[in-house]
Amino acid sequence: MKRAAYVPAVGVVASAPSPMAQGAARVSAASSAATLVEVEDEEGEVGDADAHDDGDDEFDEPLDALLSTKLVEEMIELHRTSIKRCVIMMRPQGDVKPHVEKIHTFMLRTLGEKHIQPCYAIANERLSTYKASEDIEVLPLIQLFAMNKVADTIVHMLDTFFTESIAPFVNPNDFLTEAIQEKRAFEKLVDDCVATGLDRAMLTLMAQVEFLLAAEQPASDYDPPENPPDLSPTPACQVALACLDKHLQILLADRNPSPAERQMVQVFVGEVGSRFFGVVTKHIKRYRVSRAGGIRMLCDVNAYQEWADKLRNAEVSRLFRALKELVNVYIVGEVSILKQLVKDQARYNGVFRVEDLYEFVERRTDYEKIRGRIRESECVIM
């Protein structure tokens, strides 16, 4: 496997004035690069994703098993050996810093472009092709969360190695050095891969929750034949929240996250709450709702709000409080009171417009009977 990326290091070495030094330098640089390339070929995991002909076997492998800390350990050891060899052979010729930086840059780029990125590409493909089912557990999603922890471990391993073995040759405060820039580029690459994976995971999780709600919610839940209805949350509500809790608890299981990790998790959890609000409002509009069904719906929304409050996200709590207020348009019987509910925009804290409220009112089972009286009010949509 050819590695043109390492050619500049050979060029630097070749500038040595002595023919003997030139030969020694070439041996040092070539052997260092060859050593790193050798581990790529032996492991196979570092190679391009397209290099694997047996794609089906790779696709079936658990996501958290794709990233390899063992591979990183071996690369670090070979890296350390390459640096020692380079220092021994090049120190008599002058500054070894450029050569150490080139070797370190080569390793980081190899791990980032040939291992981290292809593994996350597989993960995103796995999530994007996942078909929702009645199971509350989305296995690729759980595996992705475990995969993110492996990626974080790899970053910490490389950071420790940098501190112990590379920092003595470079100025850690000089952000313009190639080693520092490449270290930051690698960490950014990992962060971008994790963020893209979480975004794809969120879409998959919402698709799963939406499927569960549609599959588990019969029309009789919100238009029950008996009166009064059951005053507990519907099975659809319970299974949807169980699905969300199952995956968020895994994500929040880390007791000692770094500030960056904590921020990323908070953003993800808040986005899950906001998007789940959208899923619920869309779901409600699919059903005809009687007054008795409105009471059952209120039980569901109370459960949704309790779940939202546990997220400790003010915006998500605000959304579900507004939804709880909205359910009253199905419970009230007097048209005059219904008109007041639609016109009282302060009740909904800016979450719902009059147009939105009118769409929900149209889902009442008695809407055709009261339609003319509703349209006589000031909340008519012209």
C-alpha cells in the first residue's frame, strides 16, 4: 500500500548535506513509514472501507466493535518505535522536530481518514437503513452510543501519548506547529463524526417512536365507546416513553463527562425533546377526539410533560405545557368557552398560533355540529 502522504518527510531528510547522512535519513524515514504502513496492512481495519469485498460481513458486525482500541495501541507502539529510530539516526544531523512531526501527522491522518471516518460511515448507513419495528430497543442506536465511548477513549489514548512522547520535541504552546495543528484536526474530525452520528441517531429514534405511537394507538383511545374512559396513560404513550427513556438513559449513563461531552449530550437531549413534541402534535392530528377521548389524551400529555420536565430543559418543558393547555379544546363542551380557549394566545406561550389551534379543533368528533358557531367567532381563519 503506497503512502504518498509521507513523501515530504523523505524530502526533508534528503536535504542533509552528507551522502552518508542522506542514506541514513532515507533508511530512517522509509523504515518509519513502512512500519506504520505494515500495521495497516496487517490489521486491515485501517484500510479504506471500499477495500473490503465482504461488505455483508462488515455490515453485520456490531457498531461498537468497528472501532479498535487494540489497533490504536499497536499503532502507538509502532509510532513510538519509529520516533526512537528517527531520533537516533537524525539527531547527529540536526533538529529532529520536523521528522517527528511528520511521523506523528502520518499516524493521526491514517487513523482519522482510514479508520474513524469509515467506521462512522458504516454506522450512519446502518442507522439510515434501519426499519422501525415494535421493539422499544433500537440496537444500532445503542451500539452507536457505545461506539462514541470507544472514540472518546481513542482520543484520550492519543492525547496521553502526545503528552508523553511528542510534546518533548515540540512547543505545546505553539499552535502553528504541524503536530499541534494535526492533533486539533484529528480531534475535530472525531467530534464531527460523533455529531453526525448523533444527528442520524436522532432521526432514527424519532422514526421509531412515531412508528410505535401509530402502531399502538387505536382510534378508540381518543374516541372511546364507553364513558368515562380509563384515566391512565394509553399503552401507546407508555411504550413511546419507554423507548425514549431506554436510549437516553444509556446516553446519560456517563457520570464524569468532560465539559464538551456534557454540552453535546445536553444539546442532543434538548433536540430529542423538541422533535418528540413535533411527533406528538402530528400524531394527535391523525385522530378524531371526543370529549371523553380528550380526557384520556390529557392523561397521555400529563405523562409526556412529566417526562419532559425530567430532561431539565426549559424550552422542552414550555412546549409540553402548551400542549397540555391545548388538550382543553377537546374537553370543553360549551362553544363559548371553546372560543375563549382559541383566542387566549397567552395561554400557549407563543407555541401555537390561532391557525394551529383551529386545526386541532377540527379533529373534535362533534366539529361538524359546531362548525358554524365556531366560524362566527373572531378566530375565523379568513
